[in-house]
Amino acid sequence: MITNRYFSCAAAALLLLGLACAPGPETDTPWQPLFNGTDLNGWEQLGGEARYAVEDGAIVGRTVHQTPNSFLATQARYGDFILELEYRVDTTMNSGIQIRSNSFPYYQNGRVHGYQVEIDPSARAWSAGIYDEGRRGWLVPLDGNPEAQQAFRRDGWNHYRIEAIGDTLKTWINQVPAAHLIDDKTGEGFIALQVHSIGKDQQAGTEIRWRNLRILTDSLQQYTQDMPLEPITTLNRLTAAEQDGGWQLLWDGATAKGWRGARLDSFPATGWNMENGILTVLASGGAEAAAGGDIVTEETFGDFEMHVDFRITEGANSGIKYYVDTELNQGEGSAIGLEYQILDDARHPDAKLGNHEGSRTLASLYDLIAAAPDKPVAPIGQWNTAYIRSENGHVEHWLNGARVLEYQRGSEAYRQLVAESKYKVWPAFGEAPRGHILLQDHGDRVQFRNIKIKPLNE
């Protein structure tokens, strides 16, 4: 057993054969047990079919062949909290502690996704680093923190302290600072204990044990600990996984570098604002491209994947266009291209218009194909994430992790849709091999951040 100031006087007294023990500095800290020590009441299994049981006051997870990652999740959800626990792991395993995690039917058929505090007994030794399970991959690897790497105990119990307060996540392993992250992707979710999937050559039945799980949810500023590590922030930055995967930032978070007005040689002097890592098109009365006007990338793209976070105001209308040809439509209105619609469906009249029912709603291919009606939409004032993938003519629109439509550029079905739409006046609309990316000024206040692209097949 690890003995330190985080554990009870009673535990220390057992070691001292009943001798008196003075109260420690955390005697009055209002910790709540996350596990009752006797059964799995309050927990549920998600994902795979690894075996979980309670033995000797600990939760035991055992690996099983031919099953995906397994998670024993709290039925309760947590936003801000401080969590402490101990674990002991077979050195051939990989595992982790999920925090602020979720499982939604629309997201990869219920796949568990969210922040994971890694348990890594391998030679890499990234235990207590922060991984984004089922989404972005590594956020805080420990390759630059040798003290934390060396703090892991291969043959004994390890202690984690995990703080999640606002947009800040902090971790310690055996009282050694490990990770400091600023990221607001997810503000609430369950806590879960992972048993990783195993290959056919790995031994089934290998174990990881967790015990002394306790949580604080009140008065957190009173109990938070200072973190000496410099924070890693993800706002308008590429994660380690994105860098390795060939992603690029389309906006640097501070300047107009790489962007210009759709009908200008430079960035618009008015109508757009850049502040605190957020790119905002300002409200100007709802007219299309009548204030600062649309902005486009200076570079053009062929096949690509693209992520954009966006946040709308009540009644707002905007869009993300791709394969844009700025030489078309030199008159009034927006530049011409395929459009991922951004709209307040509940309040903007465009939601009820369009060539086909729903084809002007949020995440639709504007005026051509409606997004799935059960799409997951964040409330007004919260961030949504758009994802667009276009490869070999096949295009997909995603919203908040759910695919909401797909189509084939240049197909007979696609051309028929164009022929029935307002785009029929533009020859071969949407079939250009390359084009600009555009953010639309439709006269309503809409914000963008984390604009990233990955060119494909280049």
C-alpha cells in the first residue's frame, strides 16, 4: 500500500499497530467515495466485454480476447471535480482513466470518447499523460517530462490526482506533476476505468486493479493544487496526432495570414474581428456579403479533410464553402461554391426554404441535400464542430461527430439536384478539381476557431 498525506489516518494507524495518529491536513476535506468497496453499484459497463469484478476492496478488470476496449463507467456525470485513486497494473497491459467522457448513439455507434488519463507501463512511460479517446488522439504526451515518466511504479500501486476545473486539466502521478492542459472540447461526462483490447498473441486474463477512488465536486478552488508545468493549449494549435497525420492550421488564431476577401486582394478592413483566438464575422443586418464580405483562403485545395469549430447567435446564418471559384459571380451576393450551411434552424426562415425540404438547415449541402434531421446540435452560444471530407468526388458532412450526409460530386444524381436548384445557371457547378475554402459573411454574428485542413492525395 502507498502511504502518504492523501490517505486516511485510519490506514496509517493499521500500519502502526493501533498507535494514535494526529489528524492530517486533509481531515476535513469533503471527499466522497466513487466506489463503495463491496460491489459495482453506481457503475455500468460500456464498449467491450472485458471482465470487471470486486475483490479485496478493489475493482479488478481482466482482459478478454476478441473484444474492443471496455469501460466501467460511472452512472453519474461530472463536470468540475478533483479525483484521486490508486491502481496496480500488469506491465503487459495498457489502460486509462476516462474523464468527462460520453457514449452517444450517433457517435460511432455509441463509442466511448473523451479525455483519458493514460496508464502506460510500457517503456514509453506516458502514464498520467492526457489522450483523447475516440477523437483527437494524444493531447499531452510525456516525452518532455522525464520526472513524471520515472515516477511510475511497475511493481506496486500508483497514485493519481486528476483535476478538471473549467477548461483546465491537471494530473499528478505519485505526487509528481505530469500533465497540464487547457482545452474546452468537453465540459461534462462520466468517469470510466478502461481495460484495453488485446491482440491474439497477448495473454487473456491479465489484470488491472483500482482502489481508494474518491472525488471532490464542491469548493474546488479551495482544494486545487498549484501546477508548476507550463500548460499546453489546443486553441488554434495542432495536436501531436494532427501534426503526425499531416494536418495544417488554416487560421493561426491571431492574424489574417493566408486569408483575403473573396473579391479583394487583402483581408477586409471592416466586418471581421480577431480576438482571444476567435475569428468573428460581425452582425450588419443580415444582408449577404454586404459588410466586410466573404473571406477565402489564398491557397486552393483538391481532396481534403477539414475541421472547423463554429458558434452562432440567435437567428444567425452563415456557411463554410469549398471548391470556391472567386472568378464566378462578380455581381452582388456571395462567392460561388459548395456550402456547408450554418444556421439557427429554429429561428431563421431559411430553414423552411430550399429546393428540397430541409436543404437549407444546419450542416446541409446548401439548397441541394438536407442534413439528417436527428443531427446533434449544441445550444446557441456553445461551440459546434463541422467536419468535411472530400476524396475522389465522395463528400461527407459531419456535425459534432455524427455523419449527417454524403454525396458524389459529378454523379448523375448530383447533377440532377443542381439542375433543379438555383445553381443551375453555373456550368459544372461544384465539380472543379480545386478551389478556395470560404467563410461567409451573411450579416449575422458567427464565430470560428480551430480551422484545420488535411490535404489528401497530394
